[in-house]
Amino acid sequence: MNLISDSTNNARTSVIVSASQLVTALFGGLFALLVVVVLGESAEADGFLAAYSVYLMLIVFGLTLRVSLVPMLGLNTRASEFEQNAKLRVSEILPVAMMLGGLLIALSPVLGGLIMHGASDKAKNAAAVSIAILGLAAIGQIWAATISSVLGGAQRFVVSSLAYLVSSGLMLVAAFALMLAFGVIGAAIGVVVAALVLAVMHITYAGRLGFWAWPNPRALLRGESWRAVGTVSSVSISTMVLQLNLTIAIAFVSGATGLVSGYVYAYLATVMITGVTASTIGLVTLPGLMRSLDDQGPDAVDHYLRESSAFGVFLYVPVALGFVCFGRPVLDAIFANTLSVETIEFLWDATRIFMVMGLVWSAFVPLATITLSLRRYGVLAISALALIPVHLILLVLLSPSGPIWTVVAHVISGSVLYVFLGFMLLRSRAPHALWTVAKSIAPCMLLALVFVVPALAIGVPSTLIGSLIAIAICSAIYLAAGVLFWPRVGGRMLELLLARAPSESR
């Protein structure tokens, strides 16, 4: 079999890959919930979720690697040159993956103590042991992502996407069984099992296609290898910094059992909602934006900001506001038997505050897409790294007032990222771009009254059924109003859902 595919069935491939990614993300969210559902509110659960936040930084690197490494493989070269270049890149990336995993293992006692510095020794030990075990999983994840990028460059997407789907499902099953047997350590072992299976599936499939590549330890001594790693890392640096800031914030709320779990769930809820709305739009529209920049130059930036910001916010608002206005019974149904009343109250307040950050992300994530299209990776990296001291200063100033103020500090710093990025990327045009975005999303703010007015009038329903009915009715009215009164965005979305080409008149 040849490594490079000549398949042209892009529509079917896109559907399979998109569906696999969506279900994979859903399984990831279910895994986080499973930890507290099985273990309950405990110091061990807090310690594991804190450790998992560290592991997620390397997961972000691996997931971004699946895309960022592809342009470096020489897509327009002959098949033999593509394979040779791919083997070189894989041999450079894998030693770094092994080194990063090794550092997690070696530094796990220190990291566990730092993240959970205000918690009990039981929580610190759980965090340290979990970080050490998850270091092995990080190696497997990055190894799989590296091979996945080669398969992507060879136009073989389906098997890799299905492998991620199988792995995430296995993680749920294995972690559930192992937690019942071994407690919190079972959750970490379940992640490792799934990651190693993921790596083996990718290695085996690529091998069947005739592609074998292994880590070259001597690559760590070559400057060229590190430049290649730096290039692919710069694409993911902003997301990695946002994940790092979660880990830093966790350290400020680690003093009370349950707060870490509540904090992580509140943050992940926002990440998941923006991930399936605004971030998905950025991924889908990236190729078109790159073509528009080539054809229209800087004028394409304003058009893209106006269109993508409106679309992202339009999709984000019903999901976010549905939860903010009517979602309390949903939280109670999920966590009533596992978290204390105090922790659920914190989770409810924290999630609603984090949704403000999600709104900012939905409006301004097109800036990151524009940055990638222009290949201004340095701008993205500098903006993200500048966020870390701002985040720390805000946490130091606000966190002493209580854990909810830690959330407020986090929301401010998370929103500031796009201020940095906007001014560094657009400079003197940044205020105009800000006004462009504000005008584009203004209709959506009016449509949001569909949720706000009933919530103020009737309050939050007391039952789960009532909550779901309220969310469904308000969402239906919101979408119908969007189609009728905001056809440029709502109408286009309806056409996409009906699998029709968007009307040129809009």
C-alpha cells in the first residue's frame, strides 16, 4: 500500500472526521465528569484534576501538532521525498515528546506540591503520583499526534480520527473500571492505557502503509531540530498558555476540598462550548481566509472579522445563555450525589462568570485565525507569553477576597489575551477592528433577550424537565428570530444545516 492516498471523496471524509472529533471531545468531557461521579468530592479527586490540567497542556501541544506539522512535510513533493521528510520530522519531534514526558515524571513531586500547595498531603500526593503516571500518557499522545500529522499530509484522515475516537472511548471504560479497583490512581492508569493504544494504532496503521519512523535521540543536539519544534509549538502556544493559567489558578483555590474540582468543571464547560462553536468556525474557515488574503490583501481582514465574529457569537449565545439562565437544575442532576452543596454553589457561580470569557473568545477568536493565516506565529507566541505575568498579578490582587474572585481574575486575564493579540497584529487598525466586531455582534445581543427576559420573569425552573423545556423553547425562538431578522448570519446558518450553499445575496 502507498502512504499517500489518491482518494477524492472529500465530502464523506469531512463528515466522518468531523463526527469523530465531536464525539471524541464529548468523551473527553464525560471523562472529567466521571472522576468525581466515581470518586465523589475528595482530596484525591482534586489532586487528580489538578494533575490532569498539567497533562492537558501537552495534549494541546499534541492536538495542534496534528495540523501545524503538516505544512513542514513537503506536501507538493514527490511521494519518496514526502516520506523521507516525514521520517526526519518524526525523528525530531519524538525525542522531544519523550523528554517532556520524562520531565513530568521527574518533576512530579515538585509540581504536585506547587499546584496543591494549600491542600492536604493526601491531595498533594494524589497530584504528584497522577502527574508521574500521566507523563507516560503524554508521550503516547504526542507520538500518536506526530504520526497523525503524517497521515494527514498523506490525505489519510479517517483511520486516524477513528483511532482517537476509539482511544477516548477506551479511556472512559478503562478509567471507570480501574477507579473502582484502585481509586484515583486508576483514573491516571486509564488515561495511560488509552494513550498507548492510540499510539500503537497509529504506528501500526502507518506501518501497514510502509511508513516506519522512530525517535532519534541525537536530534536533541541539533539546532535545526529545535527550530522545527519551536515552529510547530508557536502555533499552539496561546492555547497552552491558557491551559497553564488554569493550572496556576488552581493553586490559588486548592485550600478547600472540592473547590479544585468545581473550578476545573466550570472552566472546561466554557472551553467545550467555545470549542464546538467559535473554534470550529475558525478551523473550517481557515483555508478560505488564506485564499482571501492572497486575493484581497488587508481588506479581507475586516470582512473576515465581521463575518466570523458574528457567526461565532450567534452560535455561542444560545448554548451559553441557555445554561446561565436555566441550567441550575442540570448541575444539580449531575452533581447532587457527588459534590457538596457549597461546591455546587461555587460551580454554578464560577461557570456563569466564565461564560463571559467565552463570549469574548467567541467574538475575537477570528484574530487568532487571521494570525495563523498570515503565519505571524511570533505575534501569537509573544501575546500569549505576555499574558502569564498579567494573570499572576490579577490572581495575587483578587484571590485573597475569595475563590470566586479567583474566577474573576481568570476571566479578565483570559479576555486580555485578545487585546494583546489585536494590538500586536493590527496595531493602529486595532480600534477600528474592535468597532467592527462590536457592530457585527450587536444584533446577537438583542436576540439574547429571548433568554434574559423569560429568566427574569419566571426565574430558574426548579426541575430538570422544566429546565430542559425552557432551554429548548428559548433556543428555538432565538434561532427562528435569527433567521427572520438577521438573515446574513441566522439565514446562512440554516442553509448550512440544510446542506445548501449559502445565498450570495446575503
